[in-house]
Amino acid sequence: MPAVVDSSGWIEYFTDGSNAERFAGAIADADALIVPSITITEVYRWVLREAGLSDALAVAALMKQGKVIPLNDRLAILAAETSHRHRLSLADGIIYTTALSASAELLTQDSDLEGLPGVTYIAHPKRNS
């Protein structure tokens, strides 16, 4: 089954956080990995801020090994409707809609997506203390 790893999962993986292994399998399976383009934007920006340009470029290169799905007009409209219906942020709506459109499982640590169809929510220990 195809999988989408949201931005929180990528960052958890790259920082070797406590849930990194929960995302590692999906990230390693480049043939089944779906990467919403907005995820590259979010993760690249975070790594650029936290670690610098060289690391950000390396992270983007790894992310692009999956199938990158650009935000086109059709996906944008569907994402706006999905965001509205589920009260999601713009980025979460785009990521979730991309997963739905690809019939992919969405792996996330974002509690705003918890309980939605097709979402595997992975609670972050630091956030549940």
C-alpha cells in the first residue's frame, strides 16, 4: 500500500526522534512513498532553519526519491474542501487530500489528523506527558 509521511514524521525521522522507526519503513520504500510537494516545503524550511543549507538540500534529495505529487488546481480545490470539512490547517488539508487521492495511508504525529479515515496516528511521547 502506498504511504504518505507527513512533515512531522519526516522531521522525527531526520532527528532520530523516539518515533523515528515508526516512519522508517515507509520512507525506505521509495516505490510506495508518496510525497506531497508541500511536505518538501515544510521540511526543507525546518531543516534550513535548524541545520543549514547543506542538510536541507540533502533532506530534499532524499524526499524526492519518492513520488512527488505537485499541488495542481484540482488537488488545491479538493484540499480546500477537505480542510474546511475537517477543520484542518491548509498544509494538513493538502497532505491529507494528497494521501486520499493516491489511496495511500497517511502516517502522522499530528493530532489534528487523528481519527480520520486512512490516517495512522503515532502519538509523540513528549506530547502525551
